[in-house]
Amino acid sequence: MEVLASLFTHELLTNEELGVLAQPNAQRHCTALSKLTRLITGLMLVTLVGCATSPTGRTQFILISPDAAIIESETAYLDTVRQLEDDDKLVNDPLSVARVARITGRLVSIAIADYPESANWKWSVAIVDDAETVNAWCMAGGRMAVYTGLFDQLELTDDEFAQIMGHEISHALANHTAERMSRAMATAAGVAVVGAASDNSGAAMAGAALIANVALTLPNSRDAENEADILGMVLATKAGYDPEAAVTLWQKMGDLSDDRPAEFLSTHPAPENRQAALNAMIPHMLKINPSRDKAPIHPVTIVQ
């Protein structure tokens, strides 16, 4: 944020040097300057209050409160579910429903025990009938989805599925949704500042909306992914699932994706590096729940 503020201040000085404010339409530019000043002030204030600490001790850039992220996520989730219902894409097969509810329910029990603030979340899962999509996610507030392609293409064991959902639940517990939203807000604010100082503010504002949309749909950062790997492995192990399944899971992911882009182009660590990091954590994980006692099953709503 300090860098952004510095860039915006530089933009202001450049305009003054060019004599923009002295042009015949100076009144309009004075108004833009006033807006620009307010935006810069707001961004500088955000620098003072926009930091939080993740469960692993990592500093997070947070502009939106966790509660606000939950509210926004619920709206998006309900819209998504409504569309899935209209397209008849929600799975209600009893065996699939029971399996997903059982495994996610154990993970949620541990999540609530370790993160009491999640006890009032609306824990739910939509099982999406899409054999081509290998994906699962969990929004702020415990709203989840899993795609049938995950099972069909990876032939997941229960332990491997627990690792995936533990990872996704950890994104929500560690406020990664709020982090992504905050990055989008900062990006939109940056474009708004440039727009306020330019002759084409309408185009700049449209660009801000577009950039914000893109930012919200981008994957989590590399740091957030690594963090969810660690937290998710702990959740799954405490819930009674084999930590070594995290390694076999990513072996399967690697086999499935031969055309994966170079590591530096992706926010996800390359499979082989991820496997090595997860493998190094296994000895510690085995001490957490050596007898693999299964956690109780917390009620989780399966969206049908």
C-alpha cells in the first residue's frame, strides 16, 4: 500500500509539472485533484489498519473484515447454487452424499475445536455433477463445493479426499477469501486514483471493475497455498486420516496435469515441490494422531 501511495503521489506531481491544472478546464481538474487527494489519504490510512496475522504467523494484507467476507461469500454461493439447481447439476446420489458428509463432517469438527469462531458458520457442501472438472473449494463462512471430476479422474481414497477438503477448509479458516477480496479492492482503488487524475475517468472506472473481477477469481497466493497445505494436513490428521495421503494426492495431480505451466507462472507450487514439502511434514503429523482416532461427525448440509 505504501508503494501504491507513493506511485499515486508521483502521478500528482507529474500532472502539476505539466501544467494540467492551468488548462482552461482547470475547474474539472481541481475537482479530480480533490478526489485524488481523498483517495490517497484513504489509502495511506489503510496502510495503518490493513494488516492482520494468519494462523501460521504470516502477515496478511486485509482491507475487508472476515465477517464482511462471509456475507459477500454467502451471496456469491447462493447465486452459484441457484444456477446449479437450474442446470440440474447438484448430485443427490445417497452414497456420494453420505461419503462427502462423513468426511467433511469430521474435518469440520476439528475446525470448530481449533477455531471456535467457525462454530456458527453455515457449513455446507454442494456436490457438482461435472466429470470434467477436477476441483473443490471452500468460501469464507464454510460454504463448500466439490466436483465429481475430482473422484472420477483421480479415483480418490477417503484419506486423499480428506486432504483436499482439509486444504480448502483451511483457506476459509485462515481468511484467505478476505485476502483475495482485499487485493481486488486495492487494485480497484489504484485504477480509481488514476481515473480521477485523467481525462478518461469513465474508462478507468470500467477498468477498475474489470480488474477487481479478475482479481477475485484468481487463485490464492503461493504463500496462502503453502499455508493451507500445512493447516489442511493438520486438520485431516487430527480428524483421523492418513497424512501420507497428501503426497499420493499430489502425485495423482501431477500425473493428471502433464502440461502444467512453469512454476513461476503459477500461484500453486509445482506438484513435485509440493510433494517434497508435504513429505517432510509427515513425521510430525504422525505424532499428532498416531492411532488415527476418527473425529466425531459434525452436521454438514449437503445442498440438493
